[in-house]
Amino acid sequence: MDLEAGSDRRARSHAPSKRAFAHFKIKIGQPDHAKDIERVRAVRQAVGDDASIRVDGNAAYSFADARVVLHELSRFHITDAEQPLTRSDLRSLAELRRAVGIPIAAQESVSSPEDALAVLEEQAADLLKIKLTHIGGFESAREVAAVVGAKGLPVVIGQGERVHDDPFRRGDATSLCVKKCSTRR
């Protein structure tokens, strides 16, 4: 097959189906910020406006860089930006949250219920992402979800399912367990 002649067809065949997937997570935080922006632009173009796109900075940006990159990414209607800044700088994370038009998700900043309270007190995030491997397992996740949920901050578990959404929608066992555990009390 002539790859040049079939390149449009090949690109369409490798693009995610707009009906098959509704949520996408893109890792960002490269030294070349233009590549981050281009990657998100390409995914948005491929999946359309109805899909949700989350980005994860893995605490790789400085405040100034995160502000510029997230401002650029806001035109692609990003659902949220996970941990764009270092875990310990909650004041800067709160300032970034106020400065950009994208909700901020704290993940690396929270390893305990006490960390979750600090995020809440600084108003450093619009939602909290719990990774079981980072937070220390189901019991710790349940405790953090209970603290954060009591204050009304949404919680996302694992690869992105919100605890306060219907966990049966995707059959996400982690979300189901934490939701069940966090609503018992």
C-alpha cells in the first residue's frame, strides 16, 4: 500500500472513535511547552468538542510556565489540570487556580487526610485525585475521601472516575469501594 496515498485513511483509522471514548487524559510537563500544547490541540481536534480532556503536569512546571501553558490550553476546553506544580507549594497552586480558566486537581499534594485538609484550607484545588498507590491503600483513600467529601470538593479515583458520580456507569471497583466506604458514616 502506498503510505502517502493512504495517509488520511490511516490517520482516521488510528484516531479514537468519537463514540467509543468520552474521556482522555494527556500527560504534559515537557521542557518544550509547545509540544504539550500541540499534543492537546491534536487530541482535541481528533476527538471533537464533546469529549472531556484532562491534563496531568506531574508537578513539572514552575508557576510562570504553568500559567502560560494552562492559559494556552484553556482554549481546548480542558476538564481539569492535575498537579501542574510541585506538591509542597499549595499557595502557588491556589494562586494558579485563581489565575487560569481550568479547574486544578491536586494529586501529589495529598498523601494523608492532613494533606487533604491543607489543600482545602489553602483553596488550592477544585478537585482531589486519589491514587491508591500514592495515598497508601483503600483505608487511607476512604479517610481522605471522607474529609474532602465533607467539604464538598469532588474526588477522582485512580484513572479519573469521580467518586460522587454513579460508580456503576463504568464498573470501576476502586470508585465503588471508596464511595461505599466514604458514605457509611
